[in-house]
Amino acid sequence: MSIIKLLRLWGRKQYDSFYCKKWTDIECLGEGNSWHVLTSNLDDNSIIYSAGVGHDISFEKALVSQFNVNIELFDPSPTAEKTMELGENKIEKIHFYPVGFSGKSGTVQFAHPEQEQEGSFRIPGKNDVSVGFQCRNLSSLMKERGHSKVDLLKMDIEGFEYEVIDSILQDSLDIKQICVEFHHFMPSIKRKKTLKAIADLKASGFVLFYKTRFDYSFYKNDNFIS
């Protein structure tokens, strides 16, 4: 690796470190697909929703292994269905649904993966060929399952996270933690959308406790007064 790339990596880590809290209960879970979460309030009764499968559910497996928790896992793509058909991913505690997350329920258009092998169906750009997948908003999924709160929500949903965050805040859903990848690196998404989403979460009482590149982890401050 060149000196320039090493310096860029160092600079990025230094920048991210300003947003990372020095709390003892922050743990990194997962291997290829890893996320930083607060673990002190997680146990086998926690309600966990995870959106986005891709090729890797090591994060979800780590949660099951450490907390013996049930996980509601969502992804409408053919990539996800192939991943979940693998024998090593057929885990009793992980409940997979071929449904996507969106701001509203219905058929939503997704762009085909830029690289077939990588497999991520994503929010369409101007000239993208698209395919329709069935999606639901979080409020309807929670009502359907009888959940009044979610202890941990993970979203890696390729550009749809902005409208989902809007719907969470509009519906005043009780979410304790949110782990989300923001996709402002996509040509069709401007960085100001991410800045607005972060500001809206902060205004609703969410605290950013960890950041690494495009992955952000928030928790809801229960003492927040609007």
C-alpha cells in the first residue's frame, strides 16, 4: 500500500475517532459485516430488526451466539435469498423474510447491482434499469409482530435508509439503537442527505456513539426532552 493511501487511512481513522465514545460496553460484532453496538442493555428478550443481508450474516450470528436473541431479518433481493439458503445460515433464532425496508409499504423499484458478483440491489439512479420488490415500512412490520419497541435496528439498505429514518421519526417509533450505513458515496445521493438525517436523529434524542467510514451507530437518550 502506498504512503498516500496509508496517510488517507490514518486521517480517516483520526476523523472518525472524534465521533467515537469511550464507553466500555461498545462492542464490535461480526466479521466481514461488522457493527459497533452497545451491549449492556441487550439480552435474550431484546427485539432486534436487521435489514440487509448481502452475502454475510456474521453480525446476526454474533448476536445470536452472544445473547441467544431472536432476530427479524429482512432483504427482498435474490442475493439475500441465495445467502439464506446456505446450510450454515439456517439458524433457528434468525427469522428471514424476503421483504425490503422502505418509507412506505408497496412495490418499490431497485436498481440492479453494479457488479453482479457483489450483488447489492440499490436505490435507482437516473438511468438505471430497475426491478420491483415488495417493501414495508417499519411501523407496519412492528404492528404485525406485536412489537411496541425495537432494542436494536441495523440497516444496510443501499440508499433507502433516508426515507426509513424519516418514517421512524414521523411515526415516533420507540427504537433504542440504530446502526446504519449511509450511502452518500453513491452518485445519486448527496452528502447533505446524510447530514440532514444525522441532524434529524440528533433533534429526536439520538446520540452518535460510533462511526467508521460510512457506518454510524446511534442510541436513544431516554433522558432527552424535545
